Amino acid sequence: MRTGPPGGRRLAITVPLLAVLVVGVVARAILVPITHGADFRVWDLASRATLNGVNVYAHHPAYTGGPYAYLPLFLYLEVPMQWLTVHTGVSFTVMGKLPIVAADLAATVLIVREVRRRGHCPRAEALAAALFFLNPVVLYNGAFYGRFDSVCVALFMLAFSAYRAARPATWRFALVYAFAVAAKTFPVFVLPWLVARGRATALRVLTACVGVVAALSAPYLLTSPHAFVRDLLYSADKLPGGLSWQVVLHGLPAGVQVSIGDVLLGAFVVVAIGLAFLDDFAVASVAAMLLFLVFSKQVIEQYLVWPLPLLALLVVDERSRVALFLVAALTAAGLLVNAYYHPFGLQPAAINVALAAMVSAGVARLLWAHRRGATVRVAAPSVG
């Protein structure tokens, strides 16, 4: 068990963490009112229509792009923000981003709490916090652009902090995890791992997921089930794009590209099931999130945010250079290819292939290091 510094020194050493939080909050205060991205315009129109009693799945507002293609959890968070905009006159660019900025901070606090729980010193807490809270990709996607991935990240980290190895998952864990799944898709990647932990865990997690998703979706499932499911599956037939290496397939017929993407998605499901044999929740989770970037035909820069908290944890908890390398690779990719700045194009095949190769190699190295560590732990003689 790692131990921190003596209590008398602890207050002084927390200054770096305080500095990280202050700089992060100030940066967000500057970025939030500047502008927003196209996705944020969808949140604006959808929440405004919902506030006026419109079913946005059945009756689309005047979107310029695709529909609101998510479960309605974040929409429920944005409707009160839209109400405040109407009654205070404060721009929705500010109001609508407040839940996102709050989620950034909550995720950071949860990362620090997990680092502290594992017995690391305050300097390690500050480093882990900085790797997420000051990460340019996190700042860009949330405070600047207005995407809400941090809401799901915060919920997932809250669930992660409630999980204890070798024990059945509690209902608290199951419910928070279910809300994370309802916020975004990616927490479902670790569902096979959770189901494999035992009957009690599987029953609680599956019951919570079905119950929470059904309850949140009920107003739309009961009134417009076809339109609701249609919008959720909006991206199913899209061609490869973004940071996916599958953009190299663009010369093939569209149907072939979609079919290859579907096959690779099926392969990812098999890989996710295979990760259930790992014994570490953090390693299994981060590996699943990273490998999705390799197998998915659509990789938007916001996806790069998903594994950052757990990578930060691995950097300080295991002193993992590979995790630090992956943080750097994801950050560089997000800075070079995004909606606002893309000097090599929006779908640069060379960068996309390089990212997939680095992520694949990084995950392989993480898994090898984990297996080696597990072997050492098993071989070590017991004491007592």
C-alpha cells in the first residue's frame, strides 16, 4: 500500500492540484462563451423544441445536419438550461455548456479521489488531474465545441469508484453505470466484463441498465417508437470517416464499405467479450475504449476523450509510460484533426492509420504488462 506524505506537509503539497483546478476553470471560463460547434446547435434546437412540448424524435426541428441521435438523458439536462436562457437572457452557448463544464470538473475530482484511495501522494493527484482537466482535447470538445462526452465520463468514473474487486457489484454501482450507458454508448463496451464477474453482478447491472434506459426513454418509446429507434440508429449506414483508418476504403463501393465496417464492429464485440477474462476493471475498460477506436468506421475526436481518465490513473498508479504515450497520441490526433483545425484534412488517411497502429500497439503493450504483473503476483510467495 502506497502512503502519502506526513499530514503536516499535505496542505502545502496540494497547491499543485489547486493550481490545476484553477487553471482549468479559468480556461473554461474563457472558452465557453467564444463559440460552439455544429453538434451544440442540435442541443440548442432539440432542448428548445422539447421545452415547447415537441417530440424531437418524431418531429425534427430545423437541424442543418443529422438529428439528436442519443438517448434523452442529456436532453433532459439541457431543457432546464434552455429555460434559464429564456428567463435570464444569458446566451445558451453559456447555459448549455454549464452541465458539460460541471462534468469535466466532476470527472477530475473522481480521478483525484481514485488516485488518493490508492495511496498516492498529492503530486500524483495533481498530475492525474492535469492529464484530463488540462488536456487540450477535453477543453476543445467540452468548453469550446460543446459536446457532452464528459457527462458520460463523469458518470462512468463515479461507477468505477464504486466498484470493488472480488465483490459483487452493488446496486449503487449498477444504477450509476446504467446512467452512464444512458448518457453515451461507450460504457456498454465493458458490459461483458461485468456480466462475467458473477451472477449477482450480472443480474444487478443488466436489471439497472434495462430499467434506467426504459424509464428515460419511455415518453418517446410509448409515443413514437419507430422514430425514436430510427434516430438512435442514424449513424448505422454512414461511410467510414473522421479519424478511422477505414477511410482508406473510400475507393470501394459504398455498400462494401458499410459491410466491412459491420464485420469489424462484430469483431470488436468478440474482442470486448475476450477482455472479460482480464481481472482488472481499469485495464479492461481502457482497452475496450481504445480498441473501439481501431475497429469503428466512425472515429470523431470526441471519442478520444473516453479513455483519458483511466489512462491518467494508469500513468500515476502503475507509472505506465505506455499509458502516457497513449495520452500523448490521442491528444496529438485530436489537435491535428478536428472540426475547427485540420491542416492535413478532415480525414487524413496517414494520420488515421498511424493513430490506429499506435493505439493497437499501446493496447497490446498494456495487456502484456498486465499479464506479466498478474503472473508475478501469482508467483510471489504468500506472507503469514
